[in-house]
Amino acid sequence: MKHLTMDELEAGLETIRQAPKTEGVLELIVRRPRAGERETLDEARLDVDEGLVGDRWKMHGLNRDTQLNVMSARVIALVAQEKERWPLAGDQLFIDLDLSIDNLPPGTHLAIGSAVVEVTAAPHTGCAKFVSRFGLDATQFVNSPLGRALQLRGVNARVVESGVIRVGDVVRKTGASTS
């Protein structure tokens, strides 16, 4: 797979910026049961204590603020080029919604299916695996000052209301936490 150049990636910014602001769609759910393994799901349960049920996040006892990794479906469509490659990003939820810091600051709640998640302040950045899978230009693109403002690499979130989610569910911005 040929990795895109910075010029090719920047040419996709207009499409990314046209993502819906308040109501989008859950395009893909990916569970990571073990390191290097990915399962695409049509339906999953989000749990306040476990995150995405069956995902390895819980096995590592990680910070609840990084329970879920959420990425823009428009960004991953650009960098991965083929939907079959989306799970390689390592994120669990891919949504068609404007993930920019201006639109989804930390504390913003998103209703997905019968669950609610909260965007957290924990930064989500491209790592060495992202470089190997999508290229150095893609990593520099998502981690550039503009990429960080638009949160092109995605956001971290935690589950605040357990529930079931399904591919195709509406993702609705519902406001911010009061805590």
C-alpha cells in the first residue's frame, strides 16, 4: 500500500472540515482483544468500568480517560485509503463527526446508541505503529498544529453511561459534563 504524501493528505482537509458538527454516524466498531488483534463488530456494549466490553484496555488497568479511542471516519478514510485498513489505526470507534477541539472540547458528551461517552483531555497522537501503517507524512499531518486543533488523530473518551452501540447509530453531541 502506497502511503499518501503531505500534499495528498492536505488535499483532503476540505472534506474532513465538512463533517457534521452536532449529529453524525458510527461508521465502524473495532475491538482489540489482544495486542495486534482486531475484531470488527456490528454491535458492542460500552461499559462504565470496562470500556468496550472484550477490548484489551481493561487488561492493562489503564487510565479511564483513555478507555476509548475515537477517530474521524473522514480522516481514517483518507489516510488508510481502504476501509479494510481502518482497524490498523488501533481505535475502537470511527465516527463521521467534527472532532475538532472547538467542536468537541474535553467534557463534551456524545450519545451513541443507548450509551453516553465523554471526551477527555488526554491527548491522542500518532505513534510508531501509525507511522509504519500509514506513513510518516500521515503522522506528521495528524500531529501538526492544524492536525492537533482539528484532532485529526482522534480523541480519547470514557464511558459515562453504559449501553449498546451499533454500526449506523446516530452519534449526537449532547453537551458537556457538569463535573
